[in-house]
Amino acid sequence: MRSFRRPKPLFLISFFIPIAVLMAMLVKPLDTIRNGQEITLATIPLDPRDLFYGDYVILDLEIEQVDAELMEKNLKKKIEKNEIVESQTVFVSLEKNKSGIYQAKSVTQDIPNGIYMKGKMAPYIEKWDESREPFVLIEYGIDRFYVEEGTGLGLEQQASKGKILVRAKNKEGYSILTDIQAKE
């Protein structure tokens, strides 16, 4: 007759650690979806298809190109003196305009009060031509939105006539895209 052996503690620990790590990775996104504040952002979509994942829209958020004048002075000076050589973590304070769309209000290195998004800012100021104010590029990590199969091309065609609006949930600078729609 075989006796039942209890699993060794080391085995149990090695079994549960990967599960705990995977569960911990879900906490921030789920908390943001459940408790985050809904914000609406204006976008310009680019490409609607991924061979492996299905239809999606690559989004270029308007707030990814922030006027350089909205940067805090010491951050702007660091860029002008080439003291920043790689992407810099920044916080973009947002404010709602009359249309209900959130726009950049300021760019800082410190966490601001109110609604903000955390992003990575390029270490230079862009100036394309005289008709456009200098701006900085900021990536937020929310530039791809998957849609139902067969709808990506339709959204791209709607976008070529005008802009697309994106709804996102935002909590403490972390945002998750929740919906995409054509701007009326």
C-alpha cells in the first residue's frame, strides 16, 4: 500500500509564484477599468489590419504632439541644453474643452493634481515649418485599438473624412482604451 506524501513546501512555492506574478499583472489594468475616470481623446488613425490579431486601428493621439510652450520651464531648458538624451518620463495634465474632449494643459516632470496621463517624451523639440508652433512628441502606450473583425477598414474610411474619437479610462496617469467612434 502506497502512502500519500505531502508536497514539499519548495514545490508549492515554485508552483504559486508564477500564478501570483500573473495575477499581480492584472491588478492595475482591472483597477483602472473599474475605478478610472472616463476621458475622450481626439485621434488620427493610420492602419486597420494585423494578420495574427485581426482588425485594429493604429491611433495617433492629438495629445502626442504637445506644444513646447506647455512644458514647464526647467524641462524645456534641459531639452534646449541637450541635457536629456533619451526618452523622459513626463506627466501631461489634461483639461476638458467645450466639446468634451480632453486636451493637454501642461507637461511636467512631477505628478500634477487633477487628471493627467503618464508618458515618455522624446528628447528634442520638433519644428516642421513656420506655420506650426514647436512641439514635443510624447508616447502614452495606447496607440492601438482592436475592433470587431471586418470593421477596421470601415473605421479607416470614416477617419479619412474626419477625425476619430477615443474613449479611455484613466486612473493615476495610466490609461486603457475602451471605445472608438467616428467624430460627429
